[in-house]
Amino acid sequence: MSATANSSVDQVFDVLGLISASQEPIGVAQLARTLTVPTSTAHRVLATLEEAGYVTRDTSGTKYQLGLGAQEIAHALLRRFPLQAVAQPYLHRLAVATGETVVLCGRVGFYRVRLASAEGTSDVHAAPRLGQTSRLGDTPGGRAIVAFDDELRAAYLRWLGRGRATAATRALGRALDAIRKAGCVIETHDDGRANFAVPLRDADGRAIASLAVEAAESNGGARTQRARLARLRESAAELEALVRERPELAVDPFAHIPPEDLSPGFEPAAE
Amino acid sequence: MPRTASPPRPRAATNGVPDHHDFGGNRATARMLLILSQFGHDTGSHGVSELSRELGMTKNMIHRALKTLTRNGYLVRDESGTRYQLGPGVLQLGRLGLEPLNLPVVAAPYMQRMQELTDETVSLAVRTGRTVVTIAGLRGRGDIARRVPFGRFVPLHASPASRAILACLPDAEIETYLADGPLERYTATTVTDPEAIWAEVHQVRAEGYARGRGDHVRGATGAAFPILASDGTPHGSITIAGPDSRLPAERLDALVPELLQVAAELNRHTQLYPAEPLTQPTPKR
């Protein structure tokens, strides 16, 4: 196999990556320009991707977006987390009880992934999307995982500081200490909105996932927030009891690979 | 017809790599994408021999494709070290987040295809407790057509749209439904006997669709197809219905295979998603 053939096969990932990252459907000319390849090449790659169901055209018929085939694969990755399959009723009940959107977060290496969610019942609520990735330290859901796994925490901080303690890693370390002490993540924004997250821990006390409430509104005062946090903890305790009963639910599909080797291949923006 | 949710192509059969491209690299790319798609169908790991057998490609082709997919992070070796599983590169595909399921939007192009195939009224229903309710529909094209029964609540046993949903519920839930009653009668042909309803349930499970016989609305008949969630429980059902005179048994029989095919394509889409909260029984505290 010549190097040319290889690069032609690899082009498909460049195109797929670009379409995945684009908020809007994207046209052939723009694609060719961004990747600095001839338009004919972009056409050819898109035709192959379309044939295989990975991309589909938008209503105009000239621009491309992710197709069902690609979505199927993204969903299949989420389904590799056994917790995803059983959590839905718990998330739903929590969303009804709090009125806010509830998210189950899992971990791939040093990244937090939204595995499942239940939409809040308030008229205005957060609308997080499944499959989104961010670095563990960048979101409440991620911090609730990394704060409750000592080995992971040490590795994450080393990775973040490229082996050195920096101002950023020290600050995050302090934040994680506080989370560990409080048993949860509580973030109150200036506008009164509050996000909460609690870890889901296995029998050994290690965080395997987290539950996060993403509040869209500043509805309710400190009292409502305490009540919400209590509900969140209650649901987490129920899921933890389930995991103790069925340890196979806690399986990390990537446990056999060091986290530093599990790069998603792009740098997610902080949320 | 909106192309955003354009129906997927039927799944490629063995060695289903399209042959009509002139580019050598393109064939290899198509093969590689087909191999990656295998990993989207289930959550397991796959080995070289197995993929070679299933896809009708040589082990050498599979090896090369797996190498490229691994280099790009889309696959990683599993714990055994010899088989492969989806890798972190796949997270790229969900980078902007996966669309939540919007059933009426996803179902719209398939409903349109069913209407084109039959010229009859097509409607979409979801469950609400002991009843189902129609939330979307397209009217048939004939001078006489079944009205789209928007907003109408029909008990789970009393119409094809209902029974397509009922049949996909877990047995225990069906038992509870039948035991709690009442099982209302609407026409002379409404089945209200629990045993007869069970027989209908088994028939729907065996045939993949529910048949109507004027059991909710006299003079109207049709067939209803379950729309399933990732765990096999129902999101809802899609029904084609029309006047008895235009839908005799033999016409319906002739239409069913193609309608089942359309329903299967829609299900490929909806089975990516867990059941909607509305239809999800809350676990007991």
C-alpha cells in the first residue's frame, strides 16, 4: 500500500472531523478551502461518506452534515457505559422533582462525557446535549469525578501541567480539595443560577461517574438549592446501591488503557 | 420533503462496498467506513476473522482498515489485546452534542413515504399512561379519507395504533393494564377480553405490526407499526388508515412488506434513543 493511498484514506477523517465541528452544514467549496485540498477531492470524499451514511445533505441539497451512520457510532460509544442503560428512570424522576435538567456524566480518560440526561420540567431549563466532551477539570460533572479518585486526580493534574505544578494545577487542586470535603460540587453564578454535581462511587469509594443538575434559572433561594442538592444526593445514593448490587454496571470500558492515551483528537472548549 | 432527516440507505449486505468509484483509495475508504459501521450496531468488540466473515472481505483488507481506524483513534484494542472496540476518536462525532430525539421531526419523512406508498392517512401516536394520543399526521389523498385524529386519546387495547404500542410493553405492564381495567368497547369489533387481547399482542409481536378492523372507529381500517426505543420499549406507533372500502385485506397484505421496511428504517433512527420520560414508568421508591 503506497503512502498516497494511505493519505487518501486518512482524508476521510479530516472531512468527518470538520463536519463534526461545524455548527452549520458545510459546502464542498468551504470544505476544500479549509482542508486545502482540490474541490474534486472534497467531492470524492463526501460522496464516499454519504454513500456509507456518515454524512447527509441539508435541505438545500448542497451542504453536508453528520448523518445517521455517524450518530449511530457516537451513540454506540455511549452505550458502552452500562450505567447509561439503567440511569434514565432515575434521571427522569430527579428532573421532575427538581424541575431542572439532570445529566449523567461518565469518563473517557481525562475527559468527561455526557452519557444520558433528562430534561427539566421548568418552562426554561438547560438543554445539554449528549456525547459532548470536556476536560475533567472544566465542568462540575467532571470535577465531581476527578475529586473522588486519588490516582486519577494525581494523573490528571500531572497531565494538565505537563508534568509540572503550575498556578492552574494548584488552583484546581485546591478546588478539588474543597469538593472532596463538601462531598459535592456547588457552583453559584453571579445571576443566582446554581449547578450541582455529586459523584457516583463504587464499593471502594472511587468515583465511576457523576450526576449533575444544570440549572437554567435562578429560581428559588438557598433553601430550594439545599432541597435540590438533597434530592440529587438521594438519587446518587440509589444509583450507588444499584451498582453495589450489580458491580458490572460500574465497568469502565477504557480501564485497560492509560488515560493519557485516550485523546479524543480535538481540544474541547471549556463550558 | 426535508432532506435533513433523509432516510438512511438499507444496511449494506456482505461485501456491500459500492463498486462504481474509479478511485482506488476510495474503495479502501468505503471498506473502512463499512467496517467502522459494524461497531455502531452493538456495544461489543470485534475481531479480524469475525469481521472478515461478516463483511466478506479478506483478512488483509480488514487488518489494513483496522490499522487506519486505530491510528485515527476511532478504534482501540479491547482488554484481550486481539479484538477491537470503539475508541475516544468517536467522541469527535458527538463534539457538538447529539441531537435529542424529536419524534415528529424524525418521523416526518417516513410518514410521508408511507402516505406516498398507500395514499391513505398516516398518523403518529405516543403513549400517555393507559391511553395513546395522536400527535402528528398526514391526511390521505382520496376523496374519502380517515381524519388524522389529532389529540384523541384511545385506550391501549382499542385501536391498531394502541396495540402496536401495547405489544411492545413488558409483559408485566400489559398484565397490570388488563387487570386494572376498565377495557372500554367502542364498536362491535373492539376486543375487550383480556385473553383475546393477549392473543393480539402475540400476533403483533410475531408479525411486527398491528392490524385494525374498525375496532375504534367504524368504517376505518389500517395497520400500525411500533416505533421503538433503544431498550425495545415503545416511543410510539405510526399508523396508516383509510376507509374499509379502499383497504380490503388483500390490499393491506400487499402493502405491509414495504411499510414494514419503512418502519424498520425509522426504527434504526429512533432506537438510538432511550424511551421518552412520558412513556417511562417511574421506578418504585
